[in-house]
Amino acid sequence: MGSSCHTQDIGFKRNFLLVILGRLVSSLGTSIFNFALSLYVLDITGSAAKFSMILGFSFLAQVLVNFFGGVFVDRHNKKNIIVCTDLISGSLVLVFMALFHFYFQSIILLIFYTISLSTVQAIFGLAMNASIPNFVNAETVPKTNSAMQAGVAITNIVGPIIGAIAYKAYGLEMVFLINGVAFILSGISEMFIKYKQNPSLINEEKNYLEDIKVTFEYLNLHKIIGFLFVFAVIINLIFNSLMFLVLPYINYHVIKVSGFQLSLIQASGALGVVLGAAFVSFSSDHSFFLKRFFTLFRMQAVSIMAWVFPLLPIFAGTNKWPITIVFSILLIIYGGMNTVQNVPMISYFQLKIPEAIRGRVFGVFWAALFLTTPLGLWLYGALLTKVQWFYVTFVSGMIMFIIGSVFAGHKYFKEFVIGLKEQNEVFDKMGVESRL
């Protein structure tokens, strides 16, 4: 299961609290800002294509960073990277706040802002994902991932609501300030995390391209990890487009819910994540969820197809609260199932992949995700200008369901499930609880 973590002498509870605190603070600031930014862009442009362009650049900027950044993370002290990237992010936000004061309608400025911040945060994300097994012992990795997902989700519940209120009352400039201060406070709290990394893994003098080659050799050797990575990359083309672009566009610009109502809809998805994370954290057998990975995914696809409900006659009229409530329920269901599906799998990756290459494997993974995300956003931005929104959502859900069914029947996944069953049988004979 990879290299062992030096956690008995570094204080799991202290690290756990500091990591969660840092994530809560910066995630809250980011959630507030991202929601306010989406309202601002839709207000000044009213264009799905321009909205998708800004969102797309925020992901496209991270492709090269993740592809080569994983090697950088593996070679250096991950705690220092986490602290520095949060402090740099806070400084960048404050600089762009000053520029926004003079160029408040510049789309180009917002694109440069999203590129700059997403680049730094890409390195942060790599370091954080690769560090979890170094912060806690192996048995608590799934619970830590659940707690972190729940913490971020809580900020995504509160953030959109605060963002809607702050944007309407004070404008986007004040929201810049909140986000910048949040990043800096997060970086300060992360300074106190105790962390041990194998010294032999730091500053290895090897060629970057050779290190990346080793990553692909590892993925080729461990078929199930590469298989699930491919699945995630394909689905990401649809998933992020639906959540980041289609959902706010059809509700705020087409159906005309208020900014506050849209914040409740998006917060409901985060509430589903909290509920899903709590469910996973209380389960002792995470292999149960791993074996039903694609069943949970297909249930999510069905919930996406249900987004066309506003077409029903019962929802006709000027009162948008019934639509808000139903969308919120659907997002709670979706967020819960998505978390129950993903947390055990992420934990499996973190425990399975050796520490020496963990950062670069996640780097290649995220690079592939961030390459497909802007393509999906720009595709959906164009589709929404040519095709009616309900066709876009229903067909997307159907495609997700078909892809999930095909991948569920693949021999790599079937062999993976058989391996989990055999592992559980061994643990049962030994009287040991299964970790995954």
C-alpha cells in the first residue's frame, strides 16, 4: 500500500485540526468570490459563451502546471509548498483587487486573474493531495478525506449565500478583499502543521521528463488506476461543464431565479457532499462503495436527466421558489452520491500509490482533467447559444449513464472488484477490519 507514514509522533489530531481550519478559511473566501464572480460576469455580459471562456481559462492554465508540477512536489517539502502557495495566492488576489478598482469592466483582467490564481492553486492542490498520508496514519486516510470534503462543502453552502449578499451590497471589489485575506490566514495556520517527509525523496536530481515517464510506466503497470483515471477524464468533460456553466446559466439567465435563490441551489449540492462525507466516515468497509462505484455514478446521471423538470406545467409562472426547491433537492442527492462514490476511491489512490511518485501521478491525472475541462466548457458555451438548454442537460445525463454502464462491464473493473472481495475474505479470517 505504498510507504508507511510517520504519524505516531507528529500528532494526528493537531494536524487534522490545522489542515481542516486552513481549508475552511481559504475555501470559504474562494467560494464567496467564485459565486460573486459568476454573477458579475453574467450581469455585464449575459453571455454563456463569454462566461464559459473565463471559466475555461481558469482550468486550461493548470494543464502544464499539473503535468510538470507533480515532479516538483515530489522533490520538495510538501508542507512548505502548501504554506507558500496559500500566501502567494492571497497576495495575488489583493494585487488584482487594486487593478480591478481601475479596470472594473475588463474581461481580460478577469482572465489574467483566473489564470494566475488557478496556476498557484494547482500546485497547492497537488501538494495537499499527496500529503494526506503523511499527515495521518493509513487507517484514518478515508476519514480525513471525508472530513476535508465535508469542510469544503460547508463553505460551499455558506459561501454562495454570503457571496450573493456581499456582491449586491458592496460589489466585487470587497469580495476580492475577503478572498485575499482568507488565503493569507489559511497559509498562516498551515505553518503550524507537523510533517515528516522521507529525506531521500527531496531534491532528487533527475530529469523531469524521465520522472514523468516513470509515472506513465506505473499507470501502465497498475491497470485499474489508469483505467479509472481515463474514466474520470472522459466524464470530466461533461461534469464540470454542467456544474460550473450550465447550472448557473439556465437558472440565473434563462429561468431567472434570483442571485439568492441560485446561491441556495448551489449550496444544496455542497450540503449533499456533507451528508455523503458523514455517511462514508461512519462506514468501516469502504470496499463496499468501491465495488459499487459505477452504480453510484449511473444514479447521478439519472439525477442530471431530471434537471428538465421546469418544463412541467406545474412549474409555470413567476414564482421561482418551487423550481429552487426541486433543484436544491436534486443537487443534495447528486452531491451525496458523488461523495460516497469518490472519497473511497481517492483514499484508495493515496494509499496505493507510493510516496515517491504520488505527487507526479496526481499531477498527470489533474493535468488531463484540466485539459478536458475547458474544452467541455467552451463546447457547452457554444451549445447553449444554439441548442435549447433542456436538450443539453437531458442528453448529457443519458451519455453519462451509457458511459458508466460500459465502464462497469470492463474486465479491469471486474478484476478489481474480485480482488477487493478476496482481500476482504483474508481480513475476515484474520479478524481485521478492512481499510478499503
